[in-house]
Amino acid sequence: MTLEEVIAVLEAKPFWFSRIHDYTLKGDHVSMLGLFEESMEYLRTLIGEDWIFVERRRNPDNYFLRIDIVKSKSSDKL
């Protein structure tokens, strides 16, 4: 999956209900995407194993996270 395809998933209908918040594109990855933990697990199933999620910050009161989505090193070798 390409970065453009990842962005298309983020902007698709499944996330209209789950409050995905702003993010920044940093060259080859998504930076500081804001979402709730249960949305992250669902997003992981849509994006697949080519991309990994790196937790940057967590709000323990409401399970809101800021994550980066970066290309897996192993997917570059395929």
C-alpha cells in the first residue's frame, strides 16, 4: 500500500464516525495522527502489515492517541 492509499483510507467513510483528527504529512509518513485507541485497531486492519504505528502520545483519561504511521522496513525489501 502506498502513502497515497493510506491517506485515502484516513479520509474514507469508515472514519467519519470515529473522530480521526488532523495529521501532518512528513515526506514518506503520516505524523501525529490523532485518534482513539479503538479506531487505531480498526485502522490497522485496513492498512495492513506494510505500515506500522508508532505511538507518540496518549491521554490516559480518554484513550486518545497521537501516532505516526510509517512504512515497515520489511515491506521495502519485497
